[in-house]
Amino acid sequence: MTESLIYINGNLVPESEAKISVLDHGFLYGDGVFEGIRAYKGVVFKLREHIERLYDSAKFLKIEIPMSKEELIEAILETIRKNGLMDCYIRVVVTRGVGDLGLDPRKCGKPSIIIIVKPMGPLLGKKAVSLIISSVRRDGVDATNHQAKSLNYLNSILAKLEAISAGADDAIMLDNRGFVSEATGENVFIVKNGKIMTPPPTSGVLLGITRNCIIELARKLGYEVMERELTPFELITADEVFLTGTAAEIVPVESVNGRKIGTRVPGPITERLIKEFEKLKGDPSQGIKI
Ligand code: PXG
């Protein structure tokens, strides 16, 4: 198998040579931001939205990305072209850069920019998943919150470890008040009596691009969609539950804490949304052509 080419600070290098310094604060402190993006049939899905979020995350961390948005878009497209891919997963990472020991970000030089592109199937890889409600709370909006897509994922990793120990596929995390927040790397939606609901930003969720896409799509199809706080009771007693994310796509949930969700999985509304979402893949109006 030929090695993939990885973009590091302006150069495309084979994977085995794609290395960054151990003194990069992205490695030492998780001090950086990232995006996970997908290309379908030669179109990078919602690329502009991902770029906007990346720059917002960087702004929150006071990292100045040393490239314009247009230049970064071109670097991403060129990396995909050079790898000869039409359908792939794209990871863009921006770190604080190479510094010294000690947190002080002023010791760091220029931010490092890395673009990895790989073929990748749906992350959770399954038709329906089982969830637990984790004892690990989602960081509050006044902490290392997940509105900024930072490299610090320990909050989610602790919950994922708990899910694995319990024999579940993934975990739902509650916010620091006990309301449903999101899964470890996906947003969560419930359906009750034909209405679609998903937790609001105040529950510490990442404003997922797939989440936005599903909200828009569902409204276009005539469903009522509400962003509101959800209790664990509402989650467990929902007619349908599904997760959304770039890596995982749209994943029906079959159980939460050992309680079966609804009467059939996927439920009818989840099934319809999956079908409609499939139609958007590769649609040039949904992204930027490679
Ligand atoms: N919540 C969290 C905490 C996430 O990390 C989402 C929701 C869904 O957002 P999008 O914009 O993708 O709809 C995410 C995104 C990975 C990986 O490699 C994780 C995500 C995205 C891409 C890759 O684990 N999570």
C-alpha cells in the first residue's frame, strides 16, 4: 500500500516522515484545535462551515492561524487531490506550535498546521448503537467547553472508557446541571410524539455541523425541531434517539442504560432523515468541489 501524503506547515510529506516536535504544545498540553471533515463523491461537505468553526475555535484559544481561510481551503483541496481521493475523512489540526516546557504560550513560535486525509467508513461502524449515561459530566460552558473544538478530549475519553467497560458502544454525557449534553464525539437528538429535540449550546455541546444540517433538513421536511434542555428521563423514554457527527454520520440508538428505545430501530423519522441526508452527499451545493 502506498503511503498517504500529509500536509505539515506547507509541505506534503509521506506519512512515515510526517512528524512534529515533542515540544509542540499541541502534544505537551493539548493546546490546539481541529476539525474532522468529510468529502463525498468529490465534494468536501460543508467545508466553509468547518473552516469558520476552526477559526472560531482558534480565536477562543487566542491562536492566530498563519493562513487566510481561502489559503487553508486551497491547502485542504490540494492535499486531497495529491492523495487522489474523492471520498475521504479530513483531519485539520492547528496547534499552538513548538515551544518549551511550561504552559506559557508566548514561548511558542508559529502555530503548526497539519492536514491528514484518509479513506474512512462511518466511525461507530454500526447500524444501531447502545449507550450508557456516563458519570463523567460534560465540561461546563465556563470551562474547557466543547463549543471550541480543541485538542483536549479527555472529558470525552473518560466517558468513552466508561462505555467500553460497561460493554456499550458509546456514552451520553450530562451537563453540570444533569441535563443531557451530547455523546463523546456526536450530538444527540430525540424524537417524541413526532417532535425532534436536541440540547442547546448551554448544555455544553459542540455546535455540530451535522447537527445544524439535520435541524435544517428536518425543518425543510416539515418537522418541528426544538433546541431545548433534555432530562435523562426524556432521553430514555423517547420514541427515537439518534446521534449525529461528521465521523459517525447519523446513527440510530437502540438502547440507553439497558432500556430499549422505541418500538423499532431505526424509528421512522430517523430513517427518513438518514435517507434525506444521503441525498446531500456529493451535492455540489453542499460544499466545495475538489
Ligand atoms: N460533539 C463533539 C464533542 C464532537 O467532537 C460532534 C459533536 C459532531 O460535530 P460535527 O460537526 O462533526 O457534526 C463532534 C465531532 C473523531 C471525530 O475522529 C470526532 C468528531 C468529528 C470528527 C472526527 O473522533 N466529533
